[in-house]
Amino acid sequence: MGTRKKVQAFVRVRPTDDFAHEMIKYGEDNKSIDIHLKKDTRRGVVNNQQTDWSFKLDGVLHNASQDLVYETVAKDAVSQALDGYNGTIMCYGQTGAGKTYTMTGATENYKHRGILPRALQQVFRMIEERPTHAITVRVSYLEIYNENLFDLLSTLPYVGPSVTPMTIVENPQGIFIKGLSVHLTSQEEDAFSLLFEGETNRIIASHTMNKNSSRSHCIFTIYMEAHSRTLSDEKYITSKINLVDLAGSERLSKTGSEGRVLKEATYINKSLSFLEQAIIALGDQNRDHVPFRQSKLTHALKDSLGGNCNMVLLTNIYGEAAQLDETLSSLRFASRMKLVTTEPAINEKYDAERMVKNLEKELALLKQELAIHDSLSNRTLVNYDPMDEIQIAEINSQVRRYLEGTLDEIDIINLRQIQEVFNQFRVVLSQQEQEVESALRRKYTLIDKNDFAAISAVQKVELMDIEGNLVGEPDGQSFGLGVAPFSVKPGKKPKTKKTPKDQVSSSARKEGASSPVSGKDFDVASISKTQLIPSSKDGDLKDMLARERETSSIEPLISDSPKEELRAPRPSTPPSRTVAFEEFKNERGSEINRIFKENKSILNERKKRASETTQRINAIKQEIDETKDALNFQKSLREKQGEYENKGLMIIDEEEFLLILKLKDLKKQYRNEYQELRDLRAEIQYCQRLVDQCRHRLLMEFDIWYNESFMIPEDIQVALKLGSSIRPGMVPISRIVCLGEDDQDRFSHLQQTVLPEGPDSITFYNAKVKTDQKVTLDIHVCEGGGPEDFVIRILRTTNSIR
């Protein structure tokens, strides 16, 4: 482990024209700040109000540029991350004090970019300077809004929304967010694009103190993994940098928040209060418990606060006299953070594949050294390779001869031979046990002791034969041993006459085992992913589940055939939906209508099989009841006639014993049939869901086709089809939205004027251009509805990055 070190705490003062020079003083070394307040004369003559405070910090940044802030606060932590040390940089302070500007900066001007884009640039610059290592970079963007976790990069087309809510999970490697997407970035421009994509999804609001106030805590994480290109060592290093932009603490009397903004402020102040409690507990050396789980923020930052990382806190404060109370609160938090210690250490892991290769090389070298040693010791016949079948057979022969007494000793050459000799002793012993058991089966009637249903009644009545020997008497092994009755032939089960119910059950079972559809070949390209292919084998349900996973990603059936372009002209008045529906099923919807019918036929077949299985179960249950009645009658008859005992053990007759065996077989059949019925019910439920999906898809496609064919004007259809993948029938008539203009000309002019001054800013501006020109179509489909439930929201990203 590494050495413990204290958390670094810096303060950045927001520039203002109304700076309180008389109340705020800086130390000469720019590492301390003094606050002086005038006494409140309204408290009277005896006034113990504290008026002076002094805070020792690692640096005070006043009227500092973005370059100086990054060089002072973040550069060392980012540089050490490539050496395997985790890092966390956190911005804390009052609302409107400049936290988001410090962390992200202004994206309109390259010189005003913040810590986050500069950290990404430094990471990729240092990767270029290390050609001896293969370094991969991944990023994620987490938002904590009202104690809920959100992925700010889930709007990307290849990510999609998560079905299950995101959760915080702890493991021996640390904290990770289950459900948070992590994106591989091989270029600096790709990383900037992900940053800008996440910033456009952040939640902001306006109040009296800040026009663009962040309403959530955001954590941008950079993951790095470095493998050596020159060394064959299986060890590699990993690290991550957490860049935390906290929402600002708010005093409601100053912000005047109401409604939703008031609720957000309550959650923000509550989480920041829990954060401060965790910091106080970490700074107290006598406390064992730290309340990390009080809020999602502290839980997500558990391994960053006082953990295995380089922790840096940047506190943003106001320099105005009106905000002095909040300034004092922020400075107290910074001083408490300086009491927290961390223990940074290099995160080393091992590559399993490379480790196996190195071990194989080492094994080959050791074999060579062992061969040299054997040759020097005149042991040339020693072989250390695994034994083949011929050698194993030879050892087995030697073991048998040794047990028979024809061989005095077995030659031992190496350790593998010793292990194989013991293994062959085990094999020979097992074979002898099987021979003894088979011999006993030929001579006696054996009852499995683990089959409690068959022997429970026998044990109760103490079954014995005429000579007094116990039939089924345990011999210490897994079977009961005894003399069978003379009327029972050894090795054969008693035959019972099949009732008509048994014949019906067996014939029904044979019919149910056959496949409902056979000899029909389907074209793979024309089968929908929702289609259910009939099968009667045990793997039916697995195949259905596989098709269900495919069904989750099905797309509408689109026909792009040339025939669609040459269709008849549109009628002046649209036909009725009933007539149009029949036409649709015969033409454009013929494929999905065929799939719907096939799935429905399979569903009916499964229901029929379930009905037949239920009838068989009822017949078996009736026969079980009859057998129980007959067995009870035999027991009562035996009690009336008098029970025969021999040496205190009860003896039952052959007929009662056969009834016990029959009852056991019937119960086994009942369990098998009941399990088959349960499987059929599960298949019926799944088939019903597929039929409902096909029915819903058929109706939805019909509504789309009907609107496209008869409702939407042809000129609008042509306008939508030009250069677009949007189907006109999918867009409700009342919700067709104009796409508007983009800002390409403005950014082209910006590139021509700004890029020559700073060549390093090319990737930054390129990512900004792509983000601002992006149009995201969020199509929300409400289940159970038609095309009128499609809502197309065209989101034009604006300059929403604070």
C-alpha cells in the first residue's frame, strides 16, 4: 500500500466588482484567507459574537485564469493517473459561485475551457508520449438528480435507455454503478463529443442567484488501462479519474425557489449535508463508522473520499459582503476536508491470458532442466508427459496381478505413475462392487433404500418370509437384502393388467409426443423474429426463450419492393377501415398475418395437449385412490384374520406387497405427468404473449399503412422521404414538426477565425460542431397503442453547456 497523505484543498474566488476588501484578506503566500466581520451592535453591550476567522489551505486562486487553475489544481493528479494512481477532483461551493465554469468552462471559447476538457487533452497528450505502452481510455458520465441515478450518455443511438434502474454496487475492487454505460474513446475528439453529449442532457434551472443553475451532481469518470508493449510481464496497471461537479448549496431566502426548483434545492442541500457528515467522520481518527450510505452521492464517492486515490477539492466562493455567510460555510467545509487522509497506491492487475503463456514457457524450461538432471543421474527412461491409454492399461494389469498374488511388486518410476496406480486400485474396487451387486440381483429381490415410497409400508409392517428371514433386511450398504417370496420370480416385476384408462393414457401420451407440424420448410429470410416454430421435444421452451430475446429487438416489416412505387392512384375518399384492413392483410400485411395465424395454431395445439395431459392426470389420480382403498382393505383384512409375527417382526402377504409397488409406480407417473403439465402451461403462457404481440404489430402496421396510403398528403410524404429514414405512416398528422435550420454556417466561420490562433483546439471545436449540429429523434412508443401513440421529439441542442 502507499503512504497516507492529506487531501489537497484550494479556494477559487469568483471575480466581482463589489469585492469586500475590508472583510476578506489573503495571506502573502496565497495559502491562507482571513475573514473579518463587524460586530452586530443590536446584540447589546455583552456580545461574544465571533468576528475573525483564518483558514489555512493549499492555495487561494483570486482573479486566476483557467490555465492557472488547471496547472495548480488538476495537472499533477491527472499525470499520476497514467502511472496507476486513482484521482478525484471535486468542485464545491455556493450556487452561482462558478463550479460548473471551473469544471467544464465555456465551450464557445477554447481558452475558457475548464478542468474537464483540459484533463482529457492531457491524457491523450501523455499517451502519445508513451509509445512503449498500449493505453486504452474509457469514459462515463453519471448524474445524481433528486437521489436518482441517470446515465447522461444513454441518449447515444447505440446505448439506449436501461430497463432496470441503476444501482450502486460494492465489490473488493471498489465501487461501480450497475447499468452505467462506459464508452471506449481512441481519439481526443471522440472524448470531447461524449463530454458535450452529456452536458446537453444535464438538468438546469434558473433562480435569482444563477440563471443557469445545475440541479444535479455530475461525475465524469475517465478509466485508463495500460499494458506494456515491450515486456512480456502479465502485470498491467489501471486507474480512474473522477471529475465531480457538485450542485451548489442554496439558501432559499435568497434564491426564492418555488415548486420543482424548491424540491430540487431540498434534495441538493440534503445530499451536501450528508457529504459534510461523511467528511467530518473521515477527519475524526476515533470514529470507526463513516455514514457513506446516507445518500447516493457519498455512496458513489466512497472509494474517492479517503480511499485509494489522490483527492483534490476546489472550493468556489463569492467575494461579496452579502454572501459572506455562505462563504464561511464553504471555507469550513474545505478546512474539514484537509483533515481527511487518503492512501494512494498503484492499481496493479494481472492479465490471465498473458500469465498462462508465461507459465507455459516456464513449464517448458523446467521440463528441459529436469531432462538434463535425469540424464546426468542415468535416469534416461523417465517420462513426465501424461500417460496414454496403453500405459494406463498396463498399470491396470499390474494392479490386478498384484491383487491376485501373481505379482510381488509394482515398479514405480515417477509421481504420475504413483497417482495412476492408486487410481487403478479405485477402478478395480469399483468393478468388484458392481460384480457383487449384479450377483446379488440375480439371486435376491433388492429394494433401493433411498426409494422411501416403496419401502415405507414394508418397514412399518416388518415384512418377513415363512422361515423368519426379513425380506429387505439392510446389510449396511445401499440396498436391502433378503429372501423373496416363492411366488415372485426373481429379477422380474409383477405384471398387472392394463385398465382401459391406462391404454387411453398411453395412447394419448404417444400422440402428445408427436410434433404438431411436420414436413413444412420455411424460408429463413421471410420468417419474422416473433414467429414460433413448432416442436415437441424437451428443448421447446429454450427455443422459445431464444426467440423471445430476439423479439425484443424486432423492427417493423418494411416493404421496399418496386411494386410499391407503381401502386394505383389514391382514391378521392378513403375506404372504410374494415375494407382497408382486409386489403392490408392480403397485400402489405400478408407476411405478419401469416405469422399471426401460425402462432395462433401452435397456441391451440399446446392448449389441446394440456387438456389431454389433464385428463391423464385425473385418470391416474382416480387409480391412485382406488389402489389406496384396496391397500387399506388388505390391511384391515390382515388385522381381522390375525397378524403373523416372527421374532417380533410383522409379515404381510404377497398381494399387499404388490399393491404397495403399484402405488409407488402410480405416484411416479402422476409426478411425471404433472411436471409435463407445468411445462405446457409455461409454453401456453409464452405462446399467448407472442400471439398478442403479433396481433398488436398487425394492427399497428395497418394504422401506419392506412395513414400513409389515404390520410397524409402526397407532397408531405415526398418531403419527409427526401434524405430521411422516417416512414410517413409512423408520424401522426398533427405532430409533423419542421426540422428548422442548423448552425453550420456559424461554426464554419468560427473555425476559420479561431483555429489558426490555436492549432490544439481543432479536436475541441470539431466535437462542439458535431454536438450542436446533431438532431436527436426520441421516438417513444406507448404499449398497446397505434401510430397515434408515437411521439417524435426533435431536440435541437443549443449552447446549454455552462
